[in-house]
Amino acid sequence: MPWLIRKYVHYVDMVNRGIGRFIMYFIFVLAGILLWSSISKTFFLPSLWTLEMAQFAMVAYYIIGGPYSIQLGSNVRMDLFYGSWTTKQKAWVDAFTVMFLIFFLGVLLYGGIDSTVYAIEYGERSRTPWRPYMWPIKAIMCFGIFMMILQSISEFFKDIARIRGVEL
């Protein structure tokens, strides 16, 4: 494989591994928010922000952790046939199906950027009583989707290398 592709795979994997390892700890942020929600409902006045903030934390955890999940191969696959195939057969199927994933993520990113620009231009807020601005979570989603596209391309290059009998 050309050195440029090797460098691309190395750097994208390194960045997504670092971000993924960092974002793993957001589960504790989510747990803290939900714990405060329970405490405030029991002993104080219920907080207006806890439910929506928990949703935002979960979105960040899920979307930003997605590229790391792809990198680890822990995404969902139908193993009825896939599990019994050779490494080369799996690489052929993965190289083909990743194109659908990249297309889907591209459409998602296009819509996400459009929605984020709208939220910034018009100061879009949530319709809940807390009324937070929506652009921060939309920007986080766009970032996560963009990183998933980069990781999917990296996985495509790895599959091509496996087909050729090389490991990246």
C-alpha cells in the first residue's frame, strides 16, 4: 500500500482511538447527571436541565464513540454467514458494504451541517422549559459523523490491504 494511505490509516486510527478512549468516560458524566436528577427530585425542586442534559451527554457519548467502535470492529454484523467466511471473503464484503455506510454518513453529515448552520443563524433553542441552544449538540453530532466517515475510509483501506494479502 502507498505510504500516503498508510499514514492516513495510522493518523485516523490514532486520533479516533484517543478520542474514543477519552469519550468512554462520558458514561460517568451521564451517570452523574442522572444521579443529580434523582437527588434533586427527591430532596429539592426538580431540575429543569437534567433530562435534556442527559440526552445531550448520551448523544455525545454515542456519536463521538462511533468511530472508535468501528475501529474495534464492535459494530453489529449479521454473523449467520459472515462468521464462517475467510478473512479475504470478509474483506471483500466489508469493502463493498462500507461504501453504503460512507454514502449514508455523507447524507447525514450534509443534513447535519445544514441543520447546524440553521441553528446558529436563527438561535434555535429547544422547546423544553430549560430552552438550551441547539447548535452545540448539532455541531458535536457533525464532528462525530465526520470522524465516522474518516474511520470508514480507513477501514476501507484496511479491507483493500487484506484482499491484497497485506495488513496495515
